[in-house]
Amino acid sequence: MGANPQNIWQVPAYLSYVQPPLTPEIVEAAEKQIGHKLPQQYIELLKVQNGGHLRYRLPDSVHEVISGIGPHFPSLTGFSWDDDYFKEAVGFELQGLVPFDGDGHWYVCLDYRQNARQPAVTYIDVECDSQHTVASSFSDYLSLLELTIEDDEYVVAPVKEVKALLKHLTSTLGVKFDKPNLVDYGYPTYLGRVQVRRKDEAMWLSPNDVPGGFVRKDDPRYDELRNSLLGEAKRFPELPSDSYLISATAGLYKQLVNACAQIDLKLRPLKEYYP
């Protein structure tokens, strides 16, 4: 299963990086500003969600965002190569490169320099004065994106009451759970710690059913965005109802499997849902 407009975006969406809904007028103004037509595949992505963090990513890359079009950072039209720093740092032509992700040191760009109608996708490293073609077109770039799933990620379902599961794991394994982290990802992540044979071991538990979007309280736009949380969503739509994602360090895994079996819960590798 490859990336498409419906599944490419990370869930929940980090709302600070999502622009207001796309309109034909917004697209027209953006194309006028950059001086080129945008790939239709790019526009189709932004119709579903106008920018944000990616669920599917380039392997072995720090690239994790596709910029939307709008007034907030990061925006496809909110960038310029006019700064002398860029002109002095690289020995190749910058005009015709339209970044859609980057951090000041590197950028992933729509590259119109060789073909004004169908841009390639090019990665540039400003500090190293280097560039390389990622894909000959935006559609080819999308075909390269992959869903990264770790070998130690498992699915446990159905979990009707997470507090009961946490209590069971605490009583059977001696795991002590920290207060759930609600800040980093917009949903509760439960971290449990225990010593096994005098070695520190840990496990992590988090829900598959989460808010569609989130914003952190220290965000300057918190009051504006907190009422647009996009309803409910699933991090992995293919999982059964009431699923939780669970992982554990190697020294705790067997005990975790046995503890879940005691209450008729089985751990299934997440990768099995994505052959």
C-alpha cells in the first residue's frame, strides 16, 4: 500500500502546520507567485489537508513535512532565495527551486530548472553546497515514500478500558507507569518501567483511536486552533477497533506476552497488517 492523498498525512495532525482549507483562488495566487504551475498530485494532497507532517516518508531521510499554501509557517509561498547567505553558500542555480520542506541547512524542492511544466524533486544541502535528484517528477517522488514500522511495534486489541490493562500489567509485572504524556503527539503515551534481573526494562502503550488534530498549549495560536481538532481519527486505519500500540524492551517482551494472554489479549506484530 503506497502513499495517497487519504493516507499520507500523520494522525493526529499537528494543527500549527496545517493551513486553512485550499481553494482554487489560493492555488492560482500561489502559482502566480512562484511563476509555475504546481503538480496536480501536489494540489490533490493539499485538498485533503493543506500541509503538515507526513505519515509516509522517504527512507533514511529527515524530510517529514509537505508545506501547504497559506499565511502560516511553513508555507510553500513563504520562502525566498533572496538572502545573500544562500547565494554565497551554493554554486548552483537556486531560481526555479521551490522548497516544500527544509530547515535552513537543507531543503526538498520542486525543481523547475530543467522542465518548467513538470518539476523534478531535488534535495539540496546548503552547507555542503550539494544537490541530488530525488525523483524525476512529483508522482515518482510519492511512489518512493514508505510507511516506517519498527520491528518491536505490536498491536493489542480489543482494549475496552486502558486503565484496567495498566492495572493488570502493574500487578503482574510490577511495572510502574509514569503519568501519560499528552504533549508530544496529541494522544496519551504510557511509559512503564521495571527492573528484570537487575536490568532496567521499559514498555510503551498508546491508542490507535486519537483526535484528528492537536495543538500544544504553549503555541501562540492555541486559542485559535483548539476548537478545530478535526474530530476523531485512527493512526493506522487498518487496525481493528479498540486497538492499542505496544512495545517493550527485549528483556520484558516475553513477560508482557504472558501477562496479556492471562486476560485473553494477544500481541500481533504491526507489520503483519502491512504486508
